[in-house]
Amino acid sequence: MIPLTYYLILAAGLFSVGLYGALSKRNAILILMSIELMLNAANINLVAFSSYVSPETLKGQAFAIFVMVIAAAEVGLGLALILLLFRQRRTVEVDQFNLLRG
Amino acid sequence: MPELSVNLAVFFLLAVVTIVSALMFVSRKNIVHSVLWFLLTMLSVAGTFFLLGAPFLAAAQILVYAGAITVLFLFVVMLTMTRIPEVRVFGSTQVNGPLAATFLLLFLLVTVVGVTETWSAVAKNGAGETTLTAALGLVLFQDFLLPFELAAFVLLVALIAALFLALGETLK
């Protein structure tokens, strides 16, 4: 049986890559995709704990389904907002949205 | 014992594919290439779910992430006509802030996980005589009925909001 820590380290690595993408990208679409990577890493953690700690209740998998639902809703709305921003400013580079800067 | 090593080999293959495609995703200059590597990452995470004994979640991952969300991203990439080359990952000589923060986080996570290795593998008695998907359905509709209905409501609200945001001009 694969040790639980292997899955946790995989999720940690995936989360870190997603975090790096969310911090360093200028394109808003890439930032959204990196956030999705982080959510997937959290899902791997949830399902791994569910199947190793309490495999008979499947609560981690149900939680992961709700995370997936919220992530899908967030992506839909985020992309709609990005499209609106593009219509206003003809760009999706987050550096260009600095109207609130003092 | 042979079953043990096959599982381990499959896990390492999936883990390598996941991490490598995630790294390729953040390092490509062409955004369409990034989206394709993102798709491969989602598929390998689905494979990880299969390995963890969550077949329904793996299928949902393929349907939702690798199917709908990737296509959504591709459409938006097309509609925003992105041409901007992205930041080079391993090219700058200055201290790369996000890179340093990421490595620090990764180091902390791996340290915590490796040091507190006291998780014990509970004897897998399974979830009863029903299949795993049926058991998950029972959990969703008995223990998590309220969150389930609220999640459906959230999806409805997100759908209406996204439609209104995207079509707001033409609806007036």
C-alpha cells in the first residue's frame, strides 16, 4: 500500500506550482488556471485522507465534490469578468488594471 | 506483493506526469500550450483519484475540469486574443520573488508532512456491499443533503450571473 505521505507530497508539489503561477503570471486567464491547480491539490489531499483515515464514511470525497462545484462556478464567473474587462480595456494583463493605485 | 509494486509504479508515473505537466504549464510562453499542459495535469489528477479508490470523483474530474473548464479557458483565450509573452521562469538574474516564496512553501509543506508521519493506515473494511459510487451517493444525500442543495443553488446563481455579465449589454 502506498504511504499516505506520498499523496500529500504530490498535492503539496502541485499546490506550490499553482501558487507560483498565481503569483508570477500577468495574464488573468493564467492566474485563474493556477488557482484551479491549487484547488485540485486540495482535492487530492481530501480524497487521500478520506481513503486512508476513514475509508468507510467517504466524507472527504463528498467534500471534494463540493470543492469541485465551487471551483466550476468560480471559473465560470471569473471568465465572464475577464471578458468584461477585455471589452473595457482591450487587455487581460493584470498590470494594466491600476486605476485604484494612489 | 506484486500488486503492491504495480500500485507504486502507477503512482510514481502519475505523480511525475502531474508535476511535470504543471511545471510545463507555468513555464510556457505560448498561452495555448499552457492550456494544453493544464489539460494534461487535470487528467493525471483524475488518474490519481482512480488510484485512491474514488472512481466517481475521477469521472467528475474528467468531465468538469478536463472537459468543460479547459474548453472554457480555450474559448476565453481565443476571445481575448492574447499575444503577451509571459515572464521567463529561469531566465532572470534578479531574485524572483514568486519563485522564492513557492520554494519556501514547498519546503515547509514537505517538512511538515515528512516529520509527522504518524498516519496509520486504517484497515480498509470498505463501505459495505454497495459499490463505491453508490456509497458516495448515499453519503451525499444523507449526511450532506443541505450542502448538496446549497451547491445546486450556487451553480444556478453562478449560471445566471455569468450569463448576465456576458450578455448584459444586449439584454437591455
